[in-house]
Amino acid sequence: MTAPVSTRSSADLIRAEEPVLAHNYHPLPVVVASAEGTWVQDVEGRHYLDMLAGYSALNFGHRHPALIEAAHRQLDRLTLTSRAFHNDRLAEFAERLAELTGLDMVLPMNTGAEAVESGIKVARKWAYEVKGVPADRATIVVAAENFHGRTTTIVSFSTDETARAGFGPFTPGFRIVPYNDLAALEAAVDETTAAVLLEPIQGEAGVVIPDDGYLTGVRELTRRKGCLFIADEIQSGLGRTGRTLAVEHEGVVPDVLLLGKALGGGIVPVSAVVAHRDVLGVLRPGEHGSTFGGNPLAAAVGTAVIELLETGEFQRRAAELGTVLRDGLADLVGKGVVGFRARGLWAGVDIDPSLGTGREVSKLLMDEGVLVKDTHGSTIRLAPPLTITAEELESALGVLAKVLRP
Ligand SMILES: Cc1ncc(COP(=O)(O)O)c(C=O)c1O
């Protein structure tokens, strides 16, 4: 890892942020200056094992050599054209992403929230033009405890009061049902329903995994009722759960797939709506767009990400090391852990509330050189880079055992 650029201390830099940076986050008091693979270094030169991986944006670790090389090569040639012109990187990115996902068309965007917004627009247009829903009557059914981003429309169907309060008036057209409840979904879907929008595993809610058969049931129900199934795999996708996509655990293919985070290799924001032609084909010139969506740098990095996924190595690692993670967490149940949910290299761990909040435990882990993030209450999320070794994972679990010891 290279030496820090800043000559200021962590404490000084944290103090300096206070008056000039909006307080929309409450970061742990660590100031990262460099990183490589699974490790980050702070400005004082302390090393930490990254067990968060940028909320799964760093599935391939920090500065994966193949991704950095692809970015450097592209930086030296062409970075932005806008979609007013074609660029020579976009066709390959779209072709390979469609092939990787088994779908046929790609709408490139930048952030996850943009992909969600775009998916909502496409579903509404599809409802009016293909399904025949009367103008402005389309509904989208979503799940309680969802997390799909932070825009005004997306927070309109959040059930998290912190995310919503003070941001109304809200966008109409959404129905909220309990997650993992097919009967409730069945009751909510009617002839106005454009789509059911779900996370196959609810990440921010604490890595909540639905019962086996739920996603298959959603697929069957949406097909039978004639509406789209939109799977938000922005956090669950691209190797994290041991498969390229979390829906693959049930052999389900959604109509619309939303991808983001790891698609940009931890280098640039890259997101996409991927769908069959009969759905994404509803968009015509001028109806949707983004200045940066599909830019050649993003396409080059995204293509390099797809190349990594095509090897299957990362999915295999997540599946194999997922067993180490699950076994290690099972050993901690009753010893500071009250329960956990895990799939691949992704876990939501419920800490005994008497030992502290998720944030307090995250701080203790930080002091011991392991970076994680709490989700809600006493739950912490573990989502290391898929490049982590078994030894590193075991060492992180050892640190967790240590900080939970009463
Ligand atoms: C499932 C899911 N959808 C959408 C988003 C929003 O992505 P972004 O923060 O890039 O807008 C997130 C971010 O955590 C997410 O987990």
C-alpha cells in the first residue's frame, strides 16, 4: 500500500469535515488513505481488514489489478462522449452483460438509485403500452423493510421513517406488502399492477433471506397475473451470494434485473437495468437518459468486471468461504450472537443487545482492526471482498469473538 497523501491526522480530518460536509452519514472514526485487496490503511498507517467492501461495491477487493488496468487503459484513450454519439466500448459491455444475465437488453446508468428509478419508469411505460393499464393508474408492489435507494420516489415507498420523514410529498403508485409473504403479494397485485419490485435478499434490512420457494412463487404469481418481476440485485448480485445472481439460488429469471455497486469494480459508479427486449424495448429516444450513463470509462471497467465474473472464480470463492463464515458464526451463537442469516460471503449478525448497539460493536471491531457497519439496532453486516482468504476470514471471526466476550 502506498503512503498517505495527507499530512493531517485522522482526528484533524474528522474535525475538518464537521462544518463543511452535510451530516447525512455517521461514519466510524477511521480515515482511510489507501487500500489493496481486502486491506485498508488509515492516515496514521494502521491496517484494517475490510469486512464491508463498500456495501458490496468492492466485491473484487480494492484496486483489483485487472480492473485498475482496464481503467488506466481507458483513461489514456477516451473517458466520456455522452450518448449523443456512440462510443467504441458500449456495445461489448451491453452484449456481455446481457449474456452474463441471460437477458437481452441493457439500459446503462450510474448509481443504484438511478437503476431503480429507471426500472420503475420502464415498468410503468410497459404497463401502459403493452399491458393496457389506463393512463397514470399503474401500481408497483414492493416489500416492507425494502431498501432501494434515496431519491424522492424511492423513499416514497420506504418503510423506514428516518429515510422518509421530512421528505414528502411522496410519489403515489406503490403498494407495500410484508416481505416473504406470497398471500399478501397475491392480494396486492391487480389489473393495475405494472410490476413487483423486490430484493431477492434484503441487504439493508439485515441480510434477510426469504424462505425457499418465495422467489419461485413471486415468479409464478407475476407471470400468472401478467405483471413484471423486477429483482433489485444491486447489493445481492455479482457473486456476493455464491452465484452470479441471488435469484439463481431458486433458478428464477426475473423480467427486469437491476444491477449496480460491484458492476463499477469499486472504481466508477456503474449501474444497469437489464431486461428482455419486449420490456426495455418500450423506451424510445428522448424518453430517458443520463449524461454519464454508458460512458466509455464505465463500460471498460464494467466489461472487465464481467470478465472476472465469467471465470466463475468469485462465485466459487463466495460459496466455499461462505461455509467458513456460517460455521464461524454458528460457533458464536450464545456467545454474544443471538442469531444470524448468511448466504455466500454475506451475513447479518444479531448481537446480544446487552453487549451494545451495532454501532458500538462496530467501533470495538474497528479498534481491533476490522471494519464492518451496523444496519439496524444491534445487527451488523459482514460483506467482505470475495477475494478474502480463509485465514483472513477466520481472523475477522476471531476478532468478533474477542469483542463479544463479556
Ligand atoms: C438493494 C439496493 N438497491 C439500491 C441501492 C441504491 O444504490 P446507490 O446507493 O448506488 O444509489 C442500494 C444501496 O445500498 C441497495 O442495497
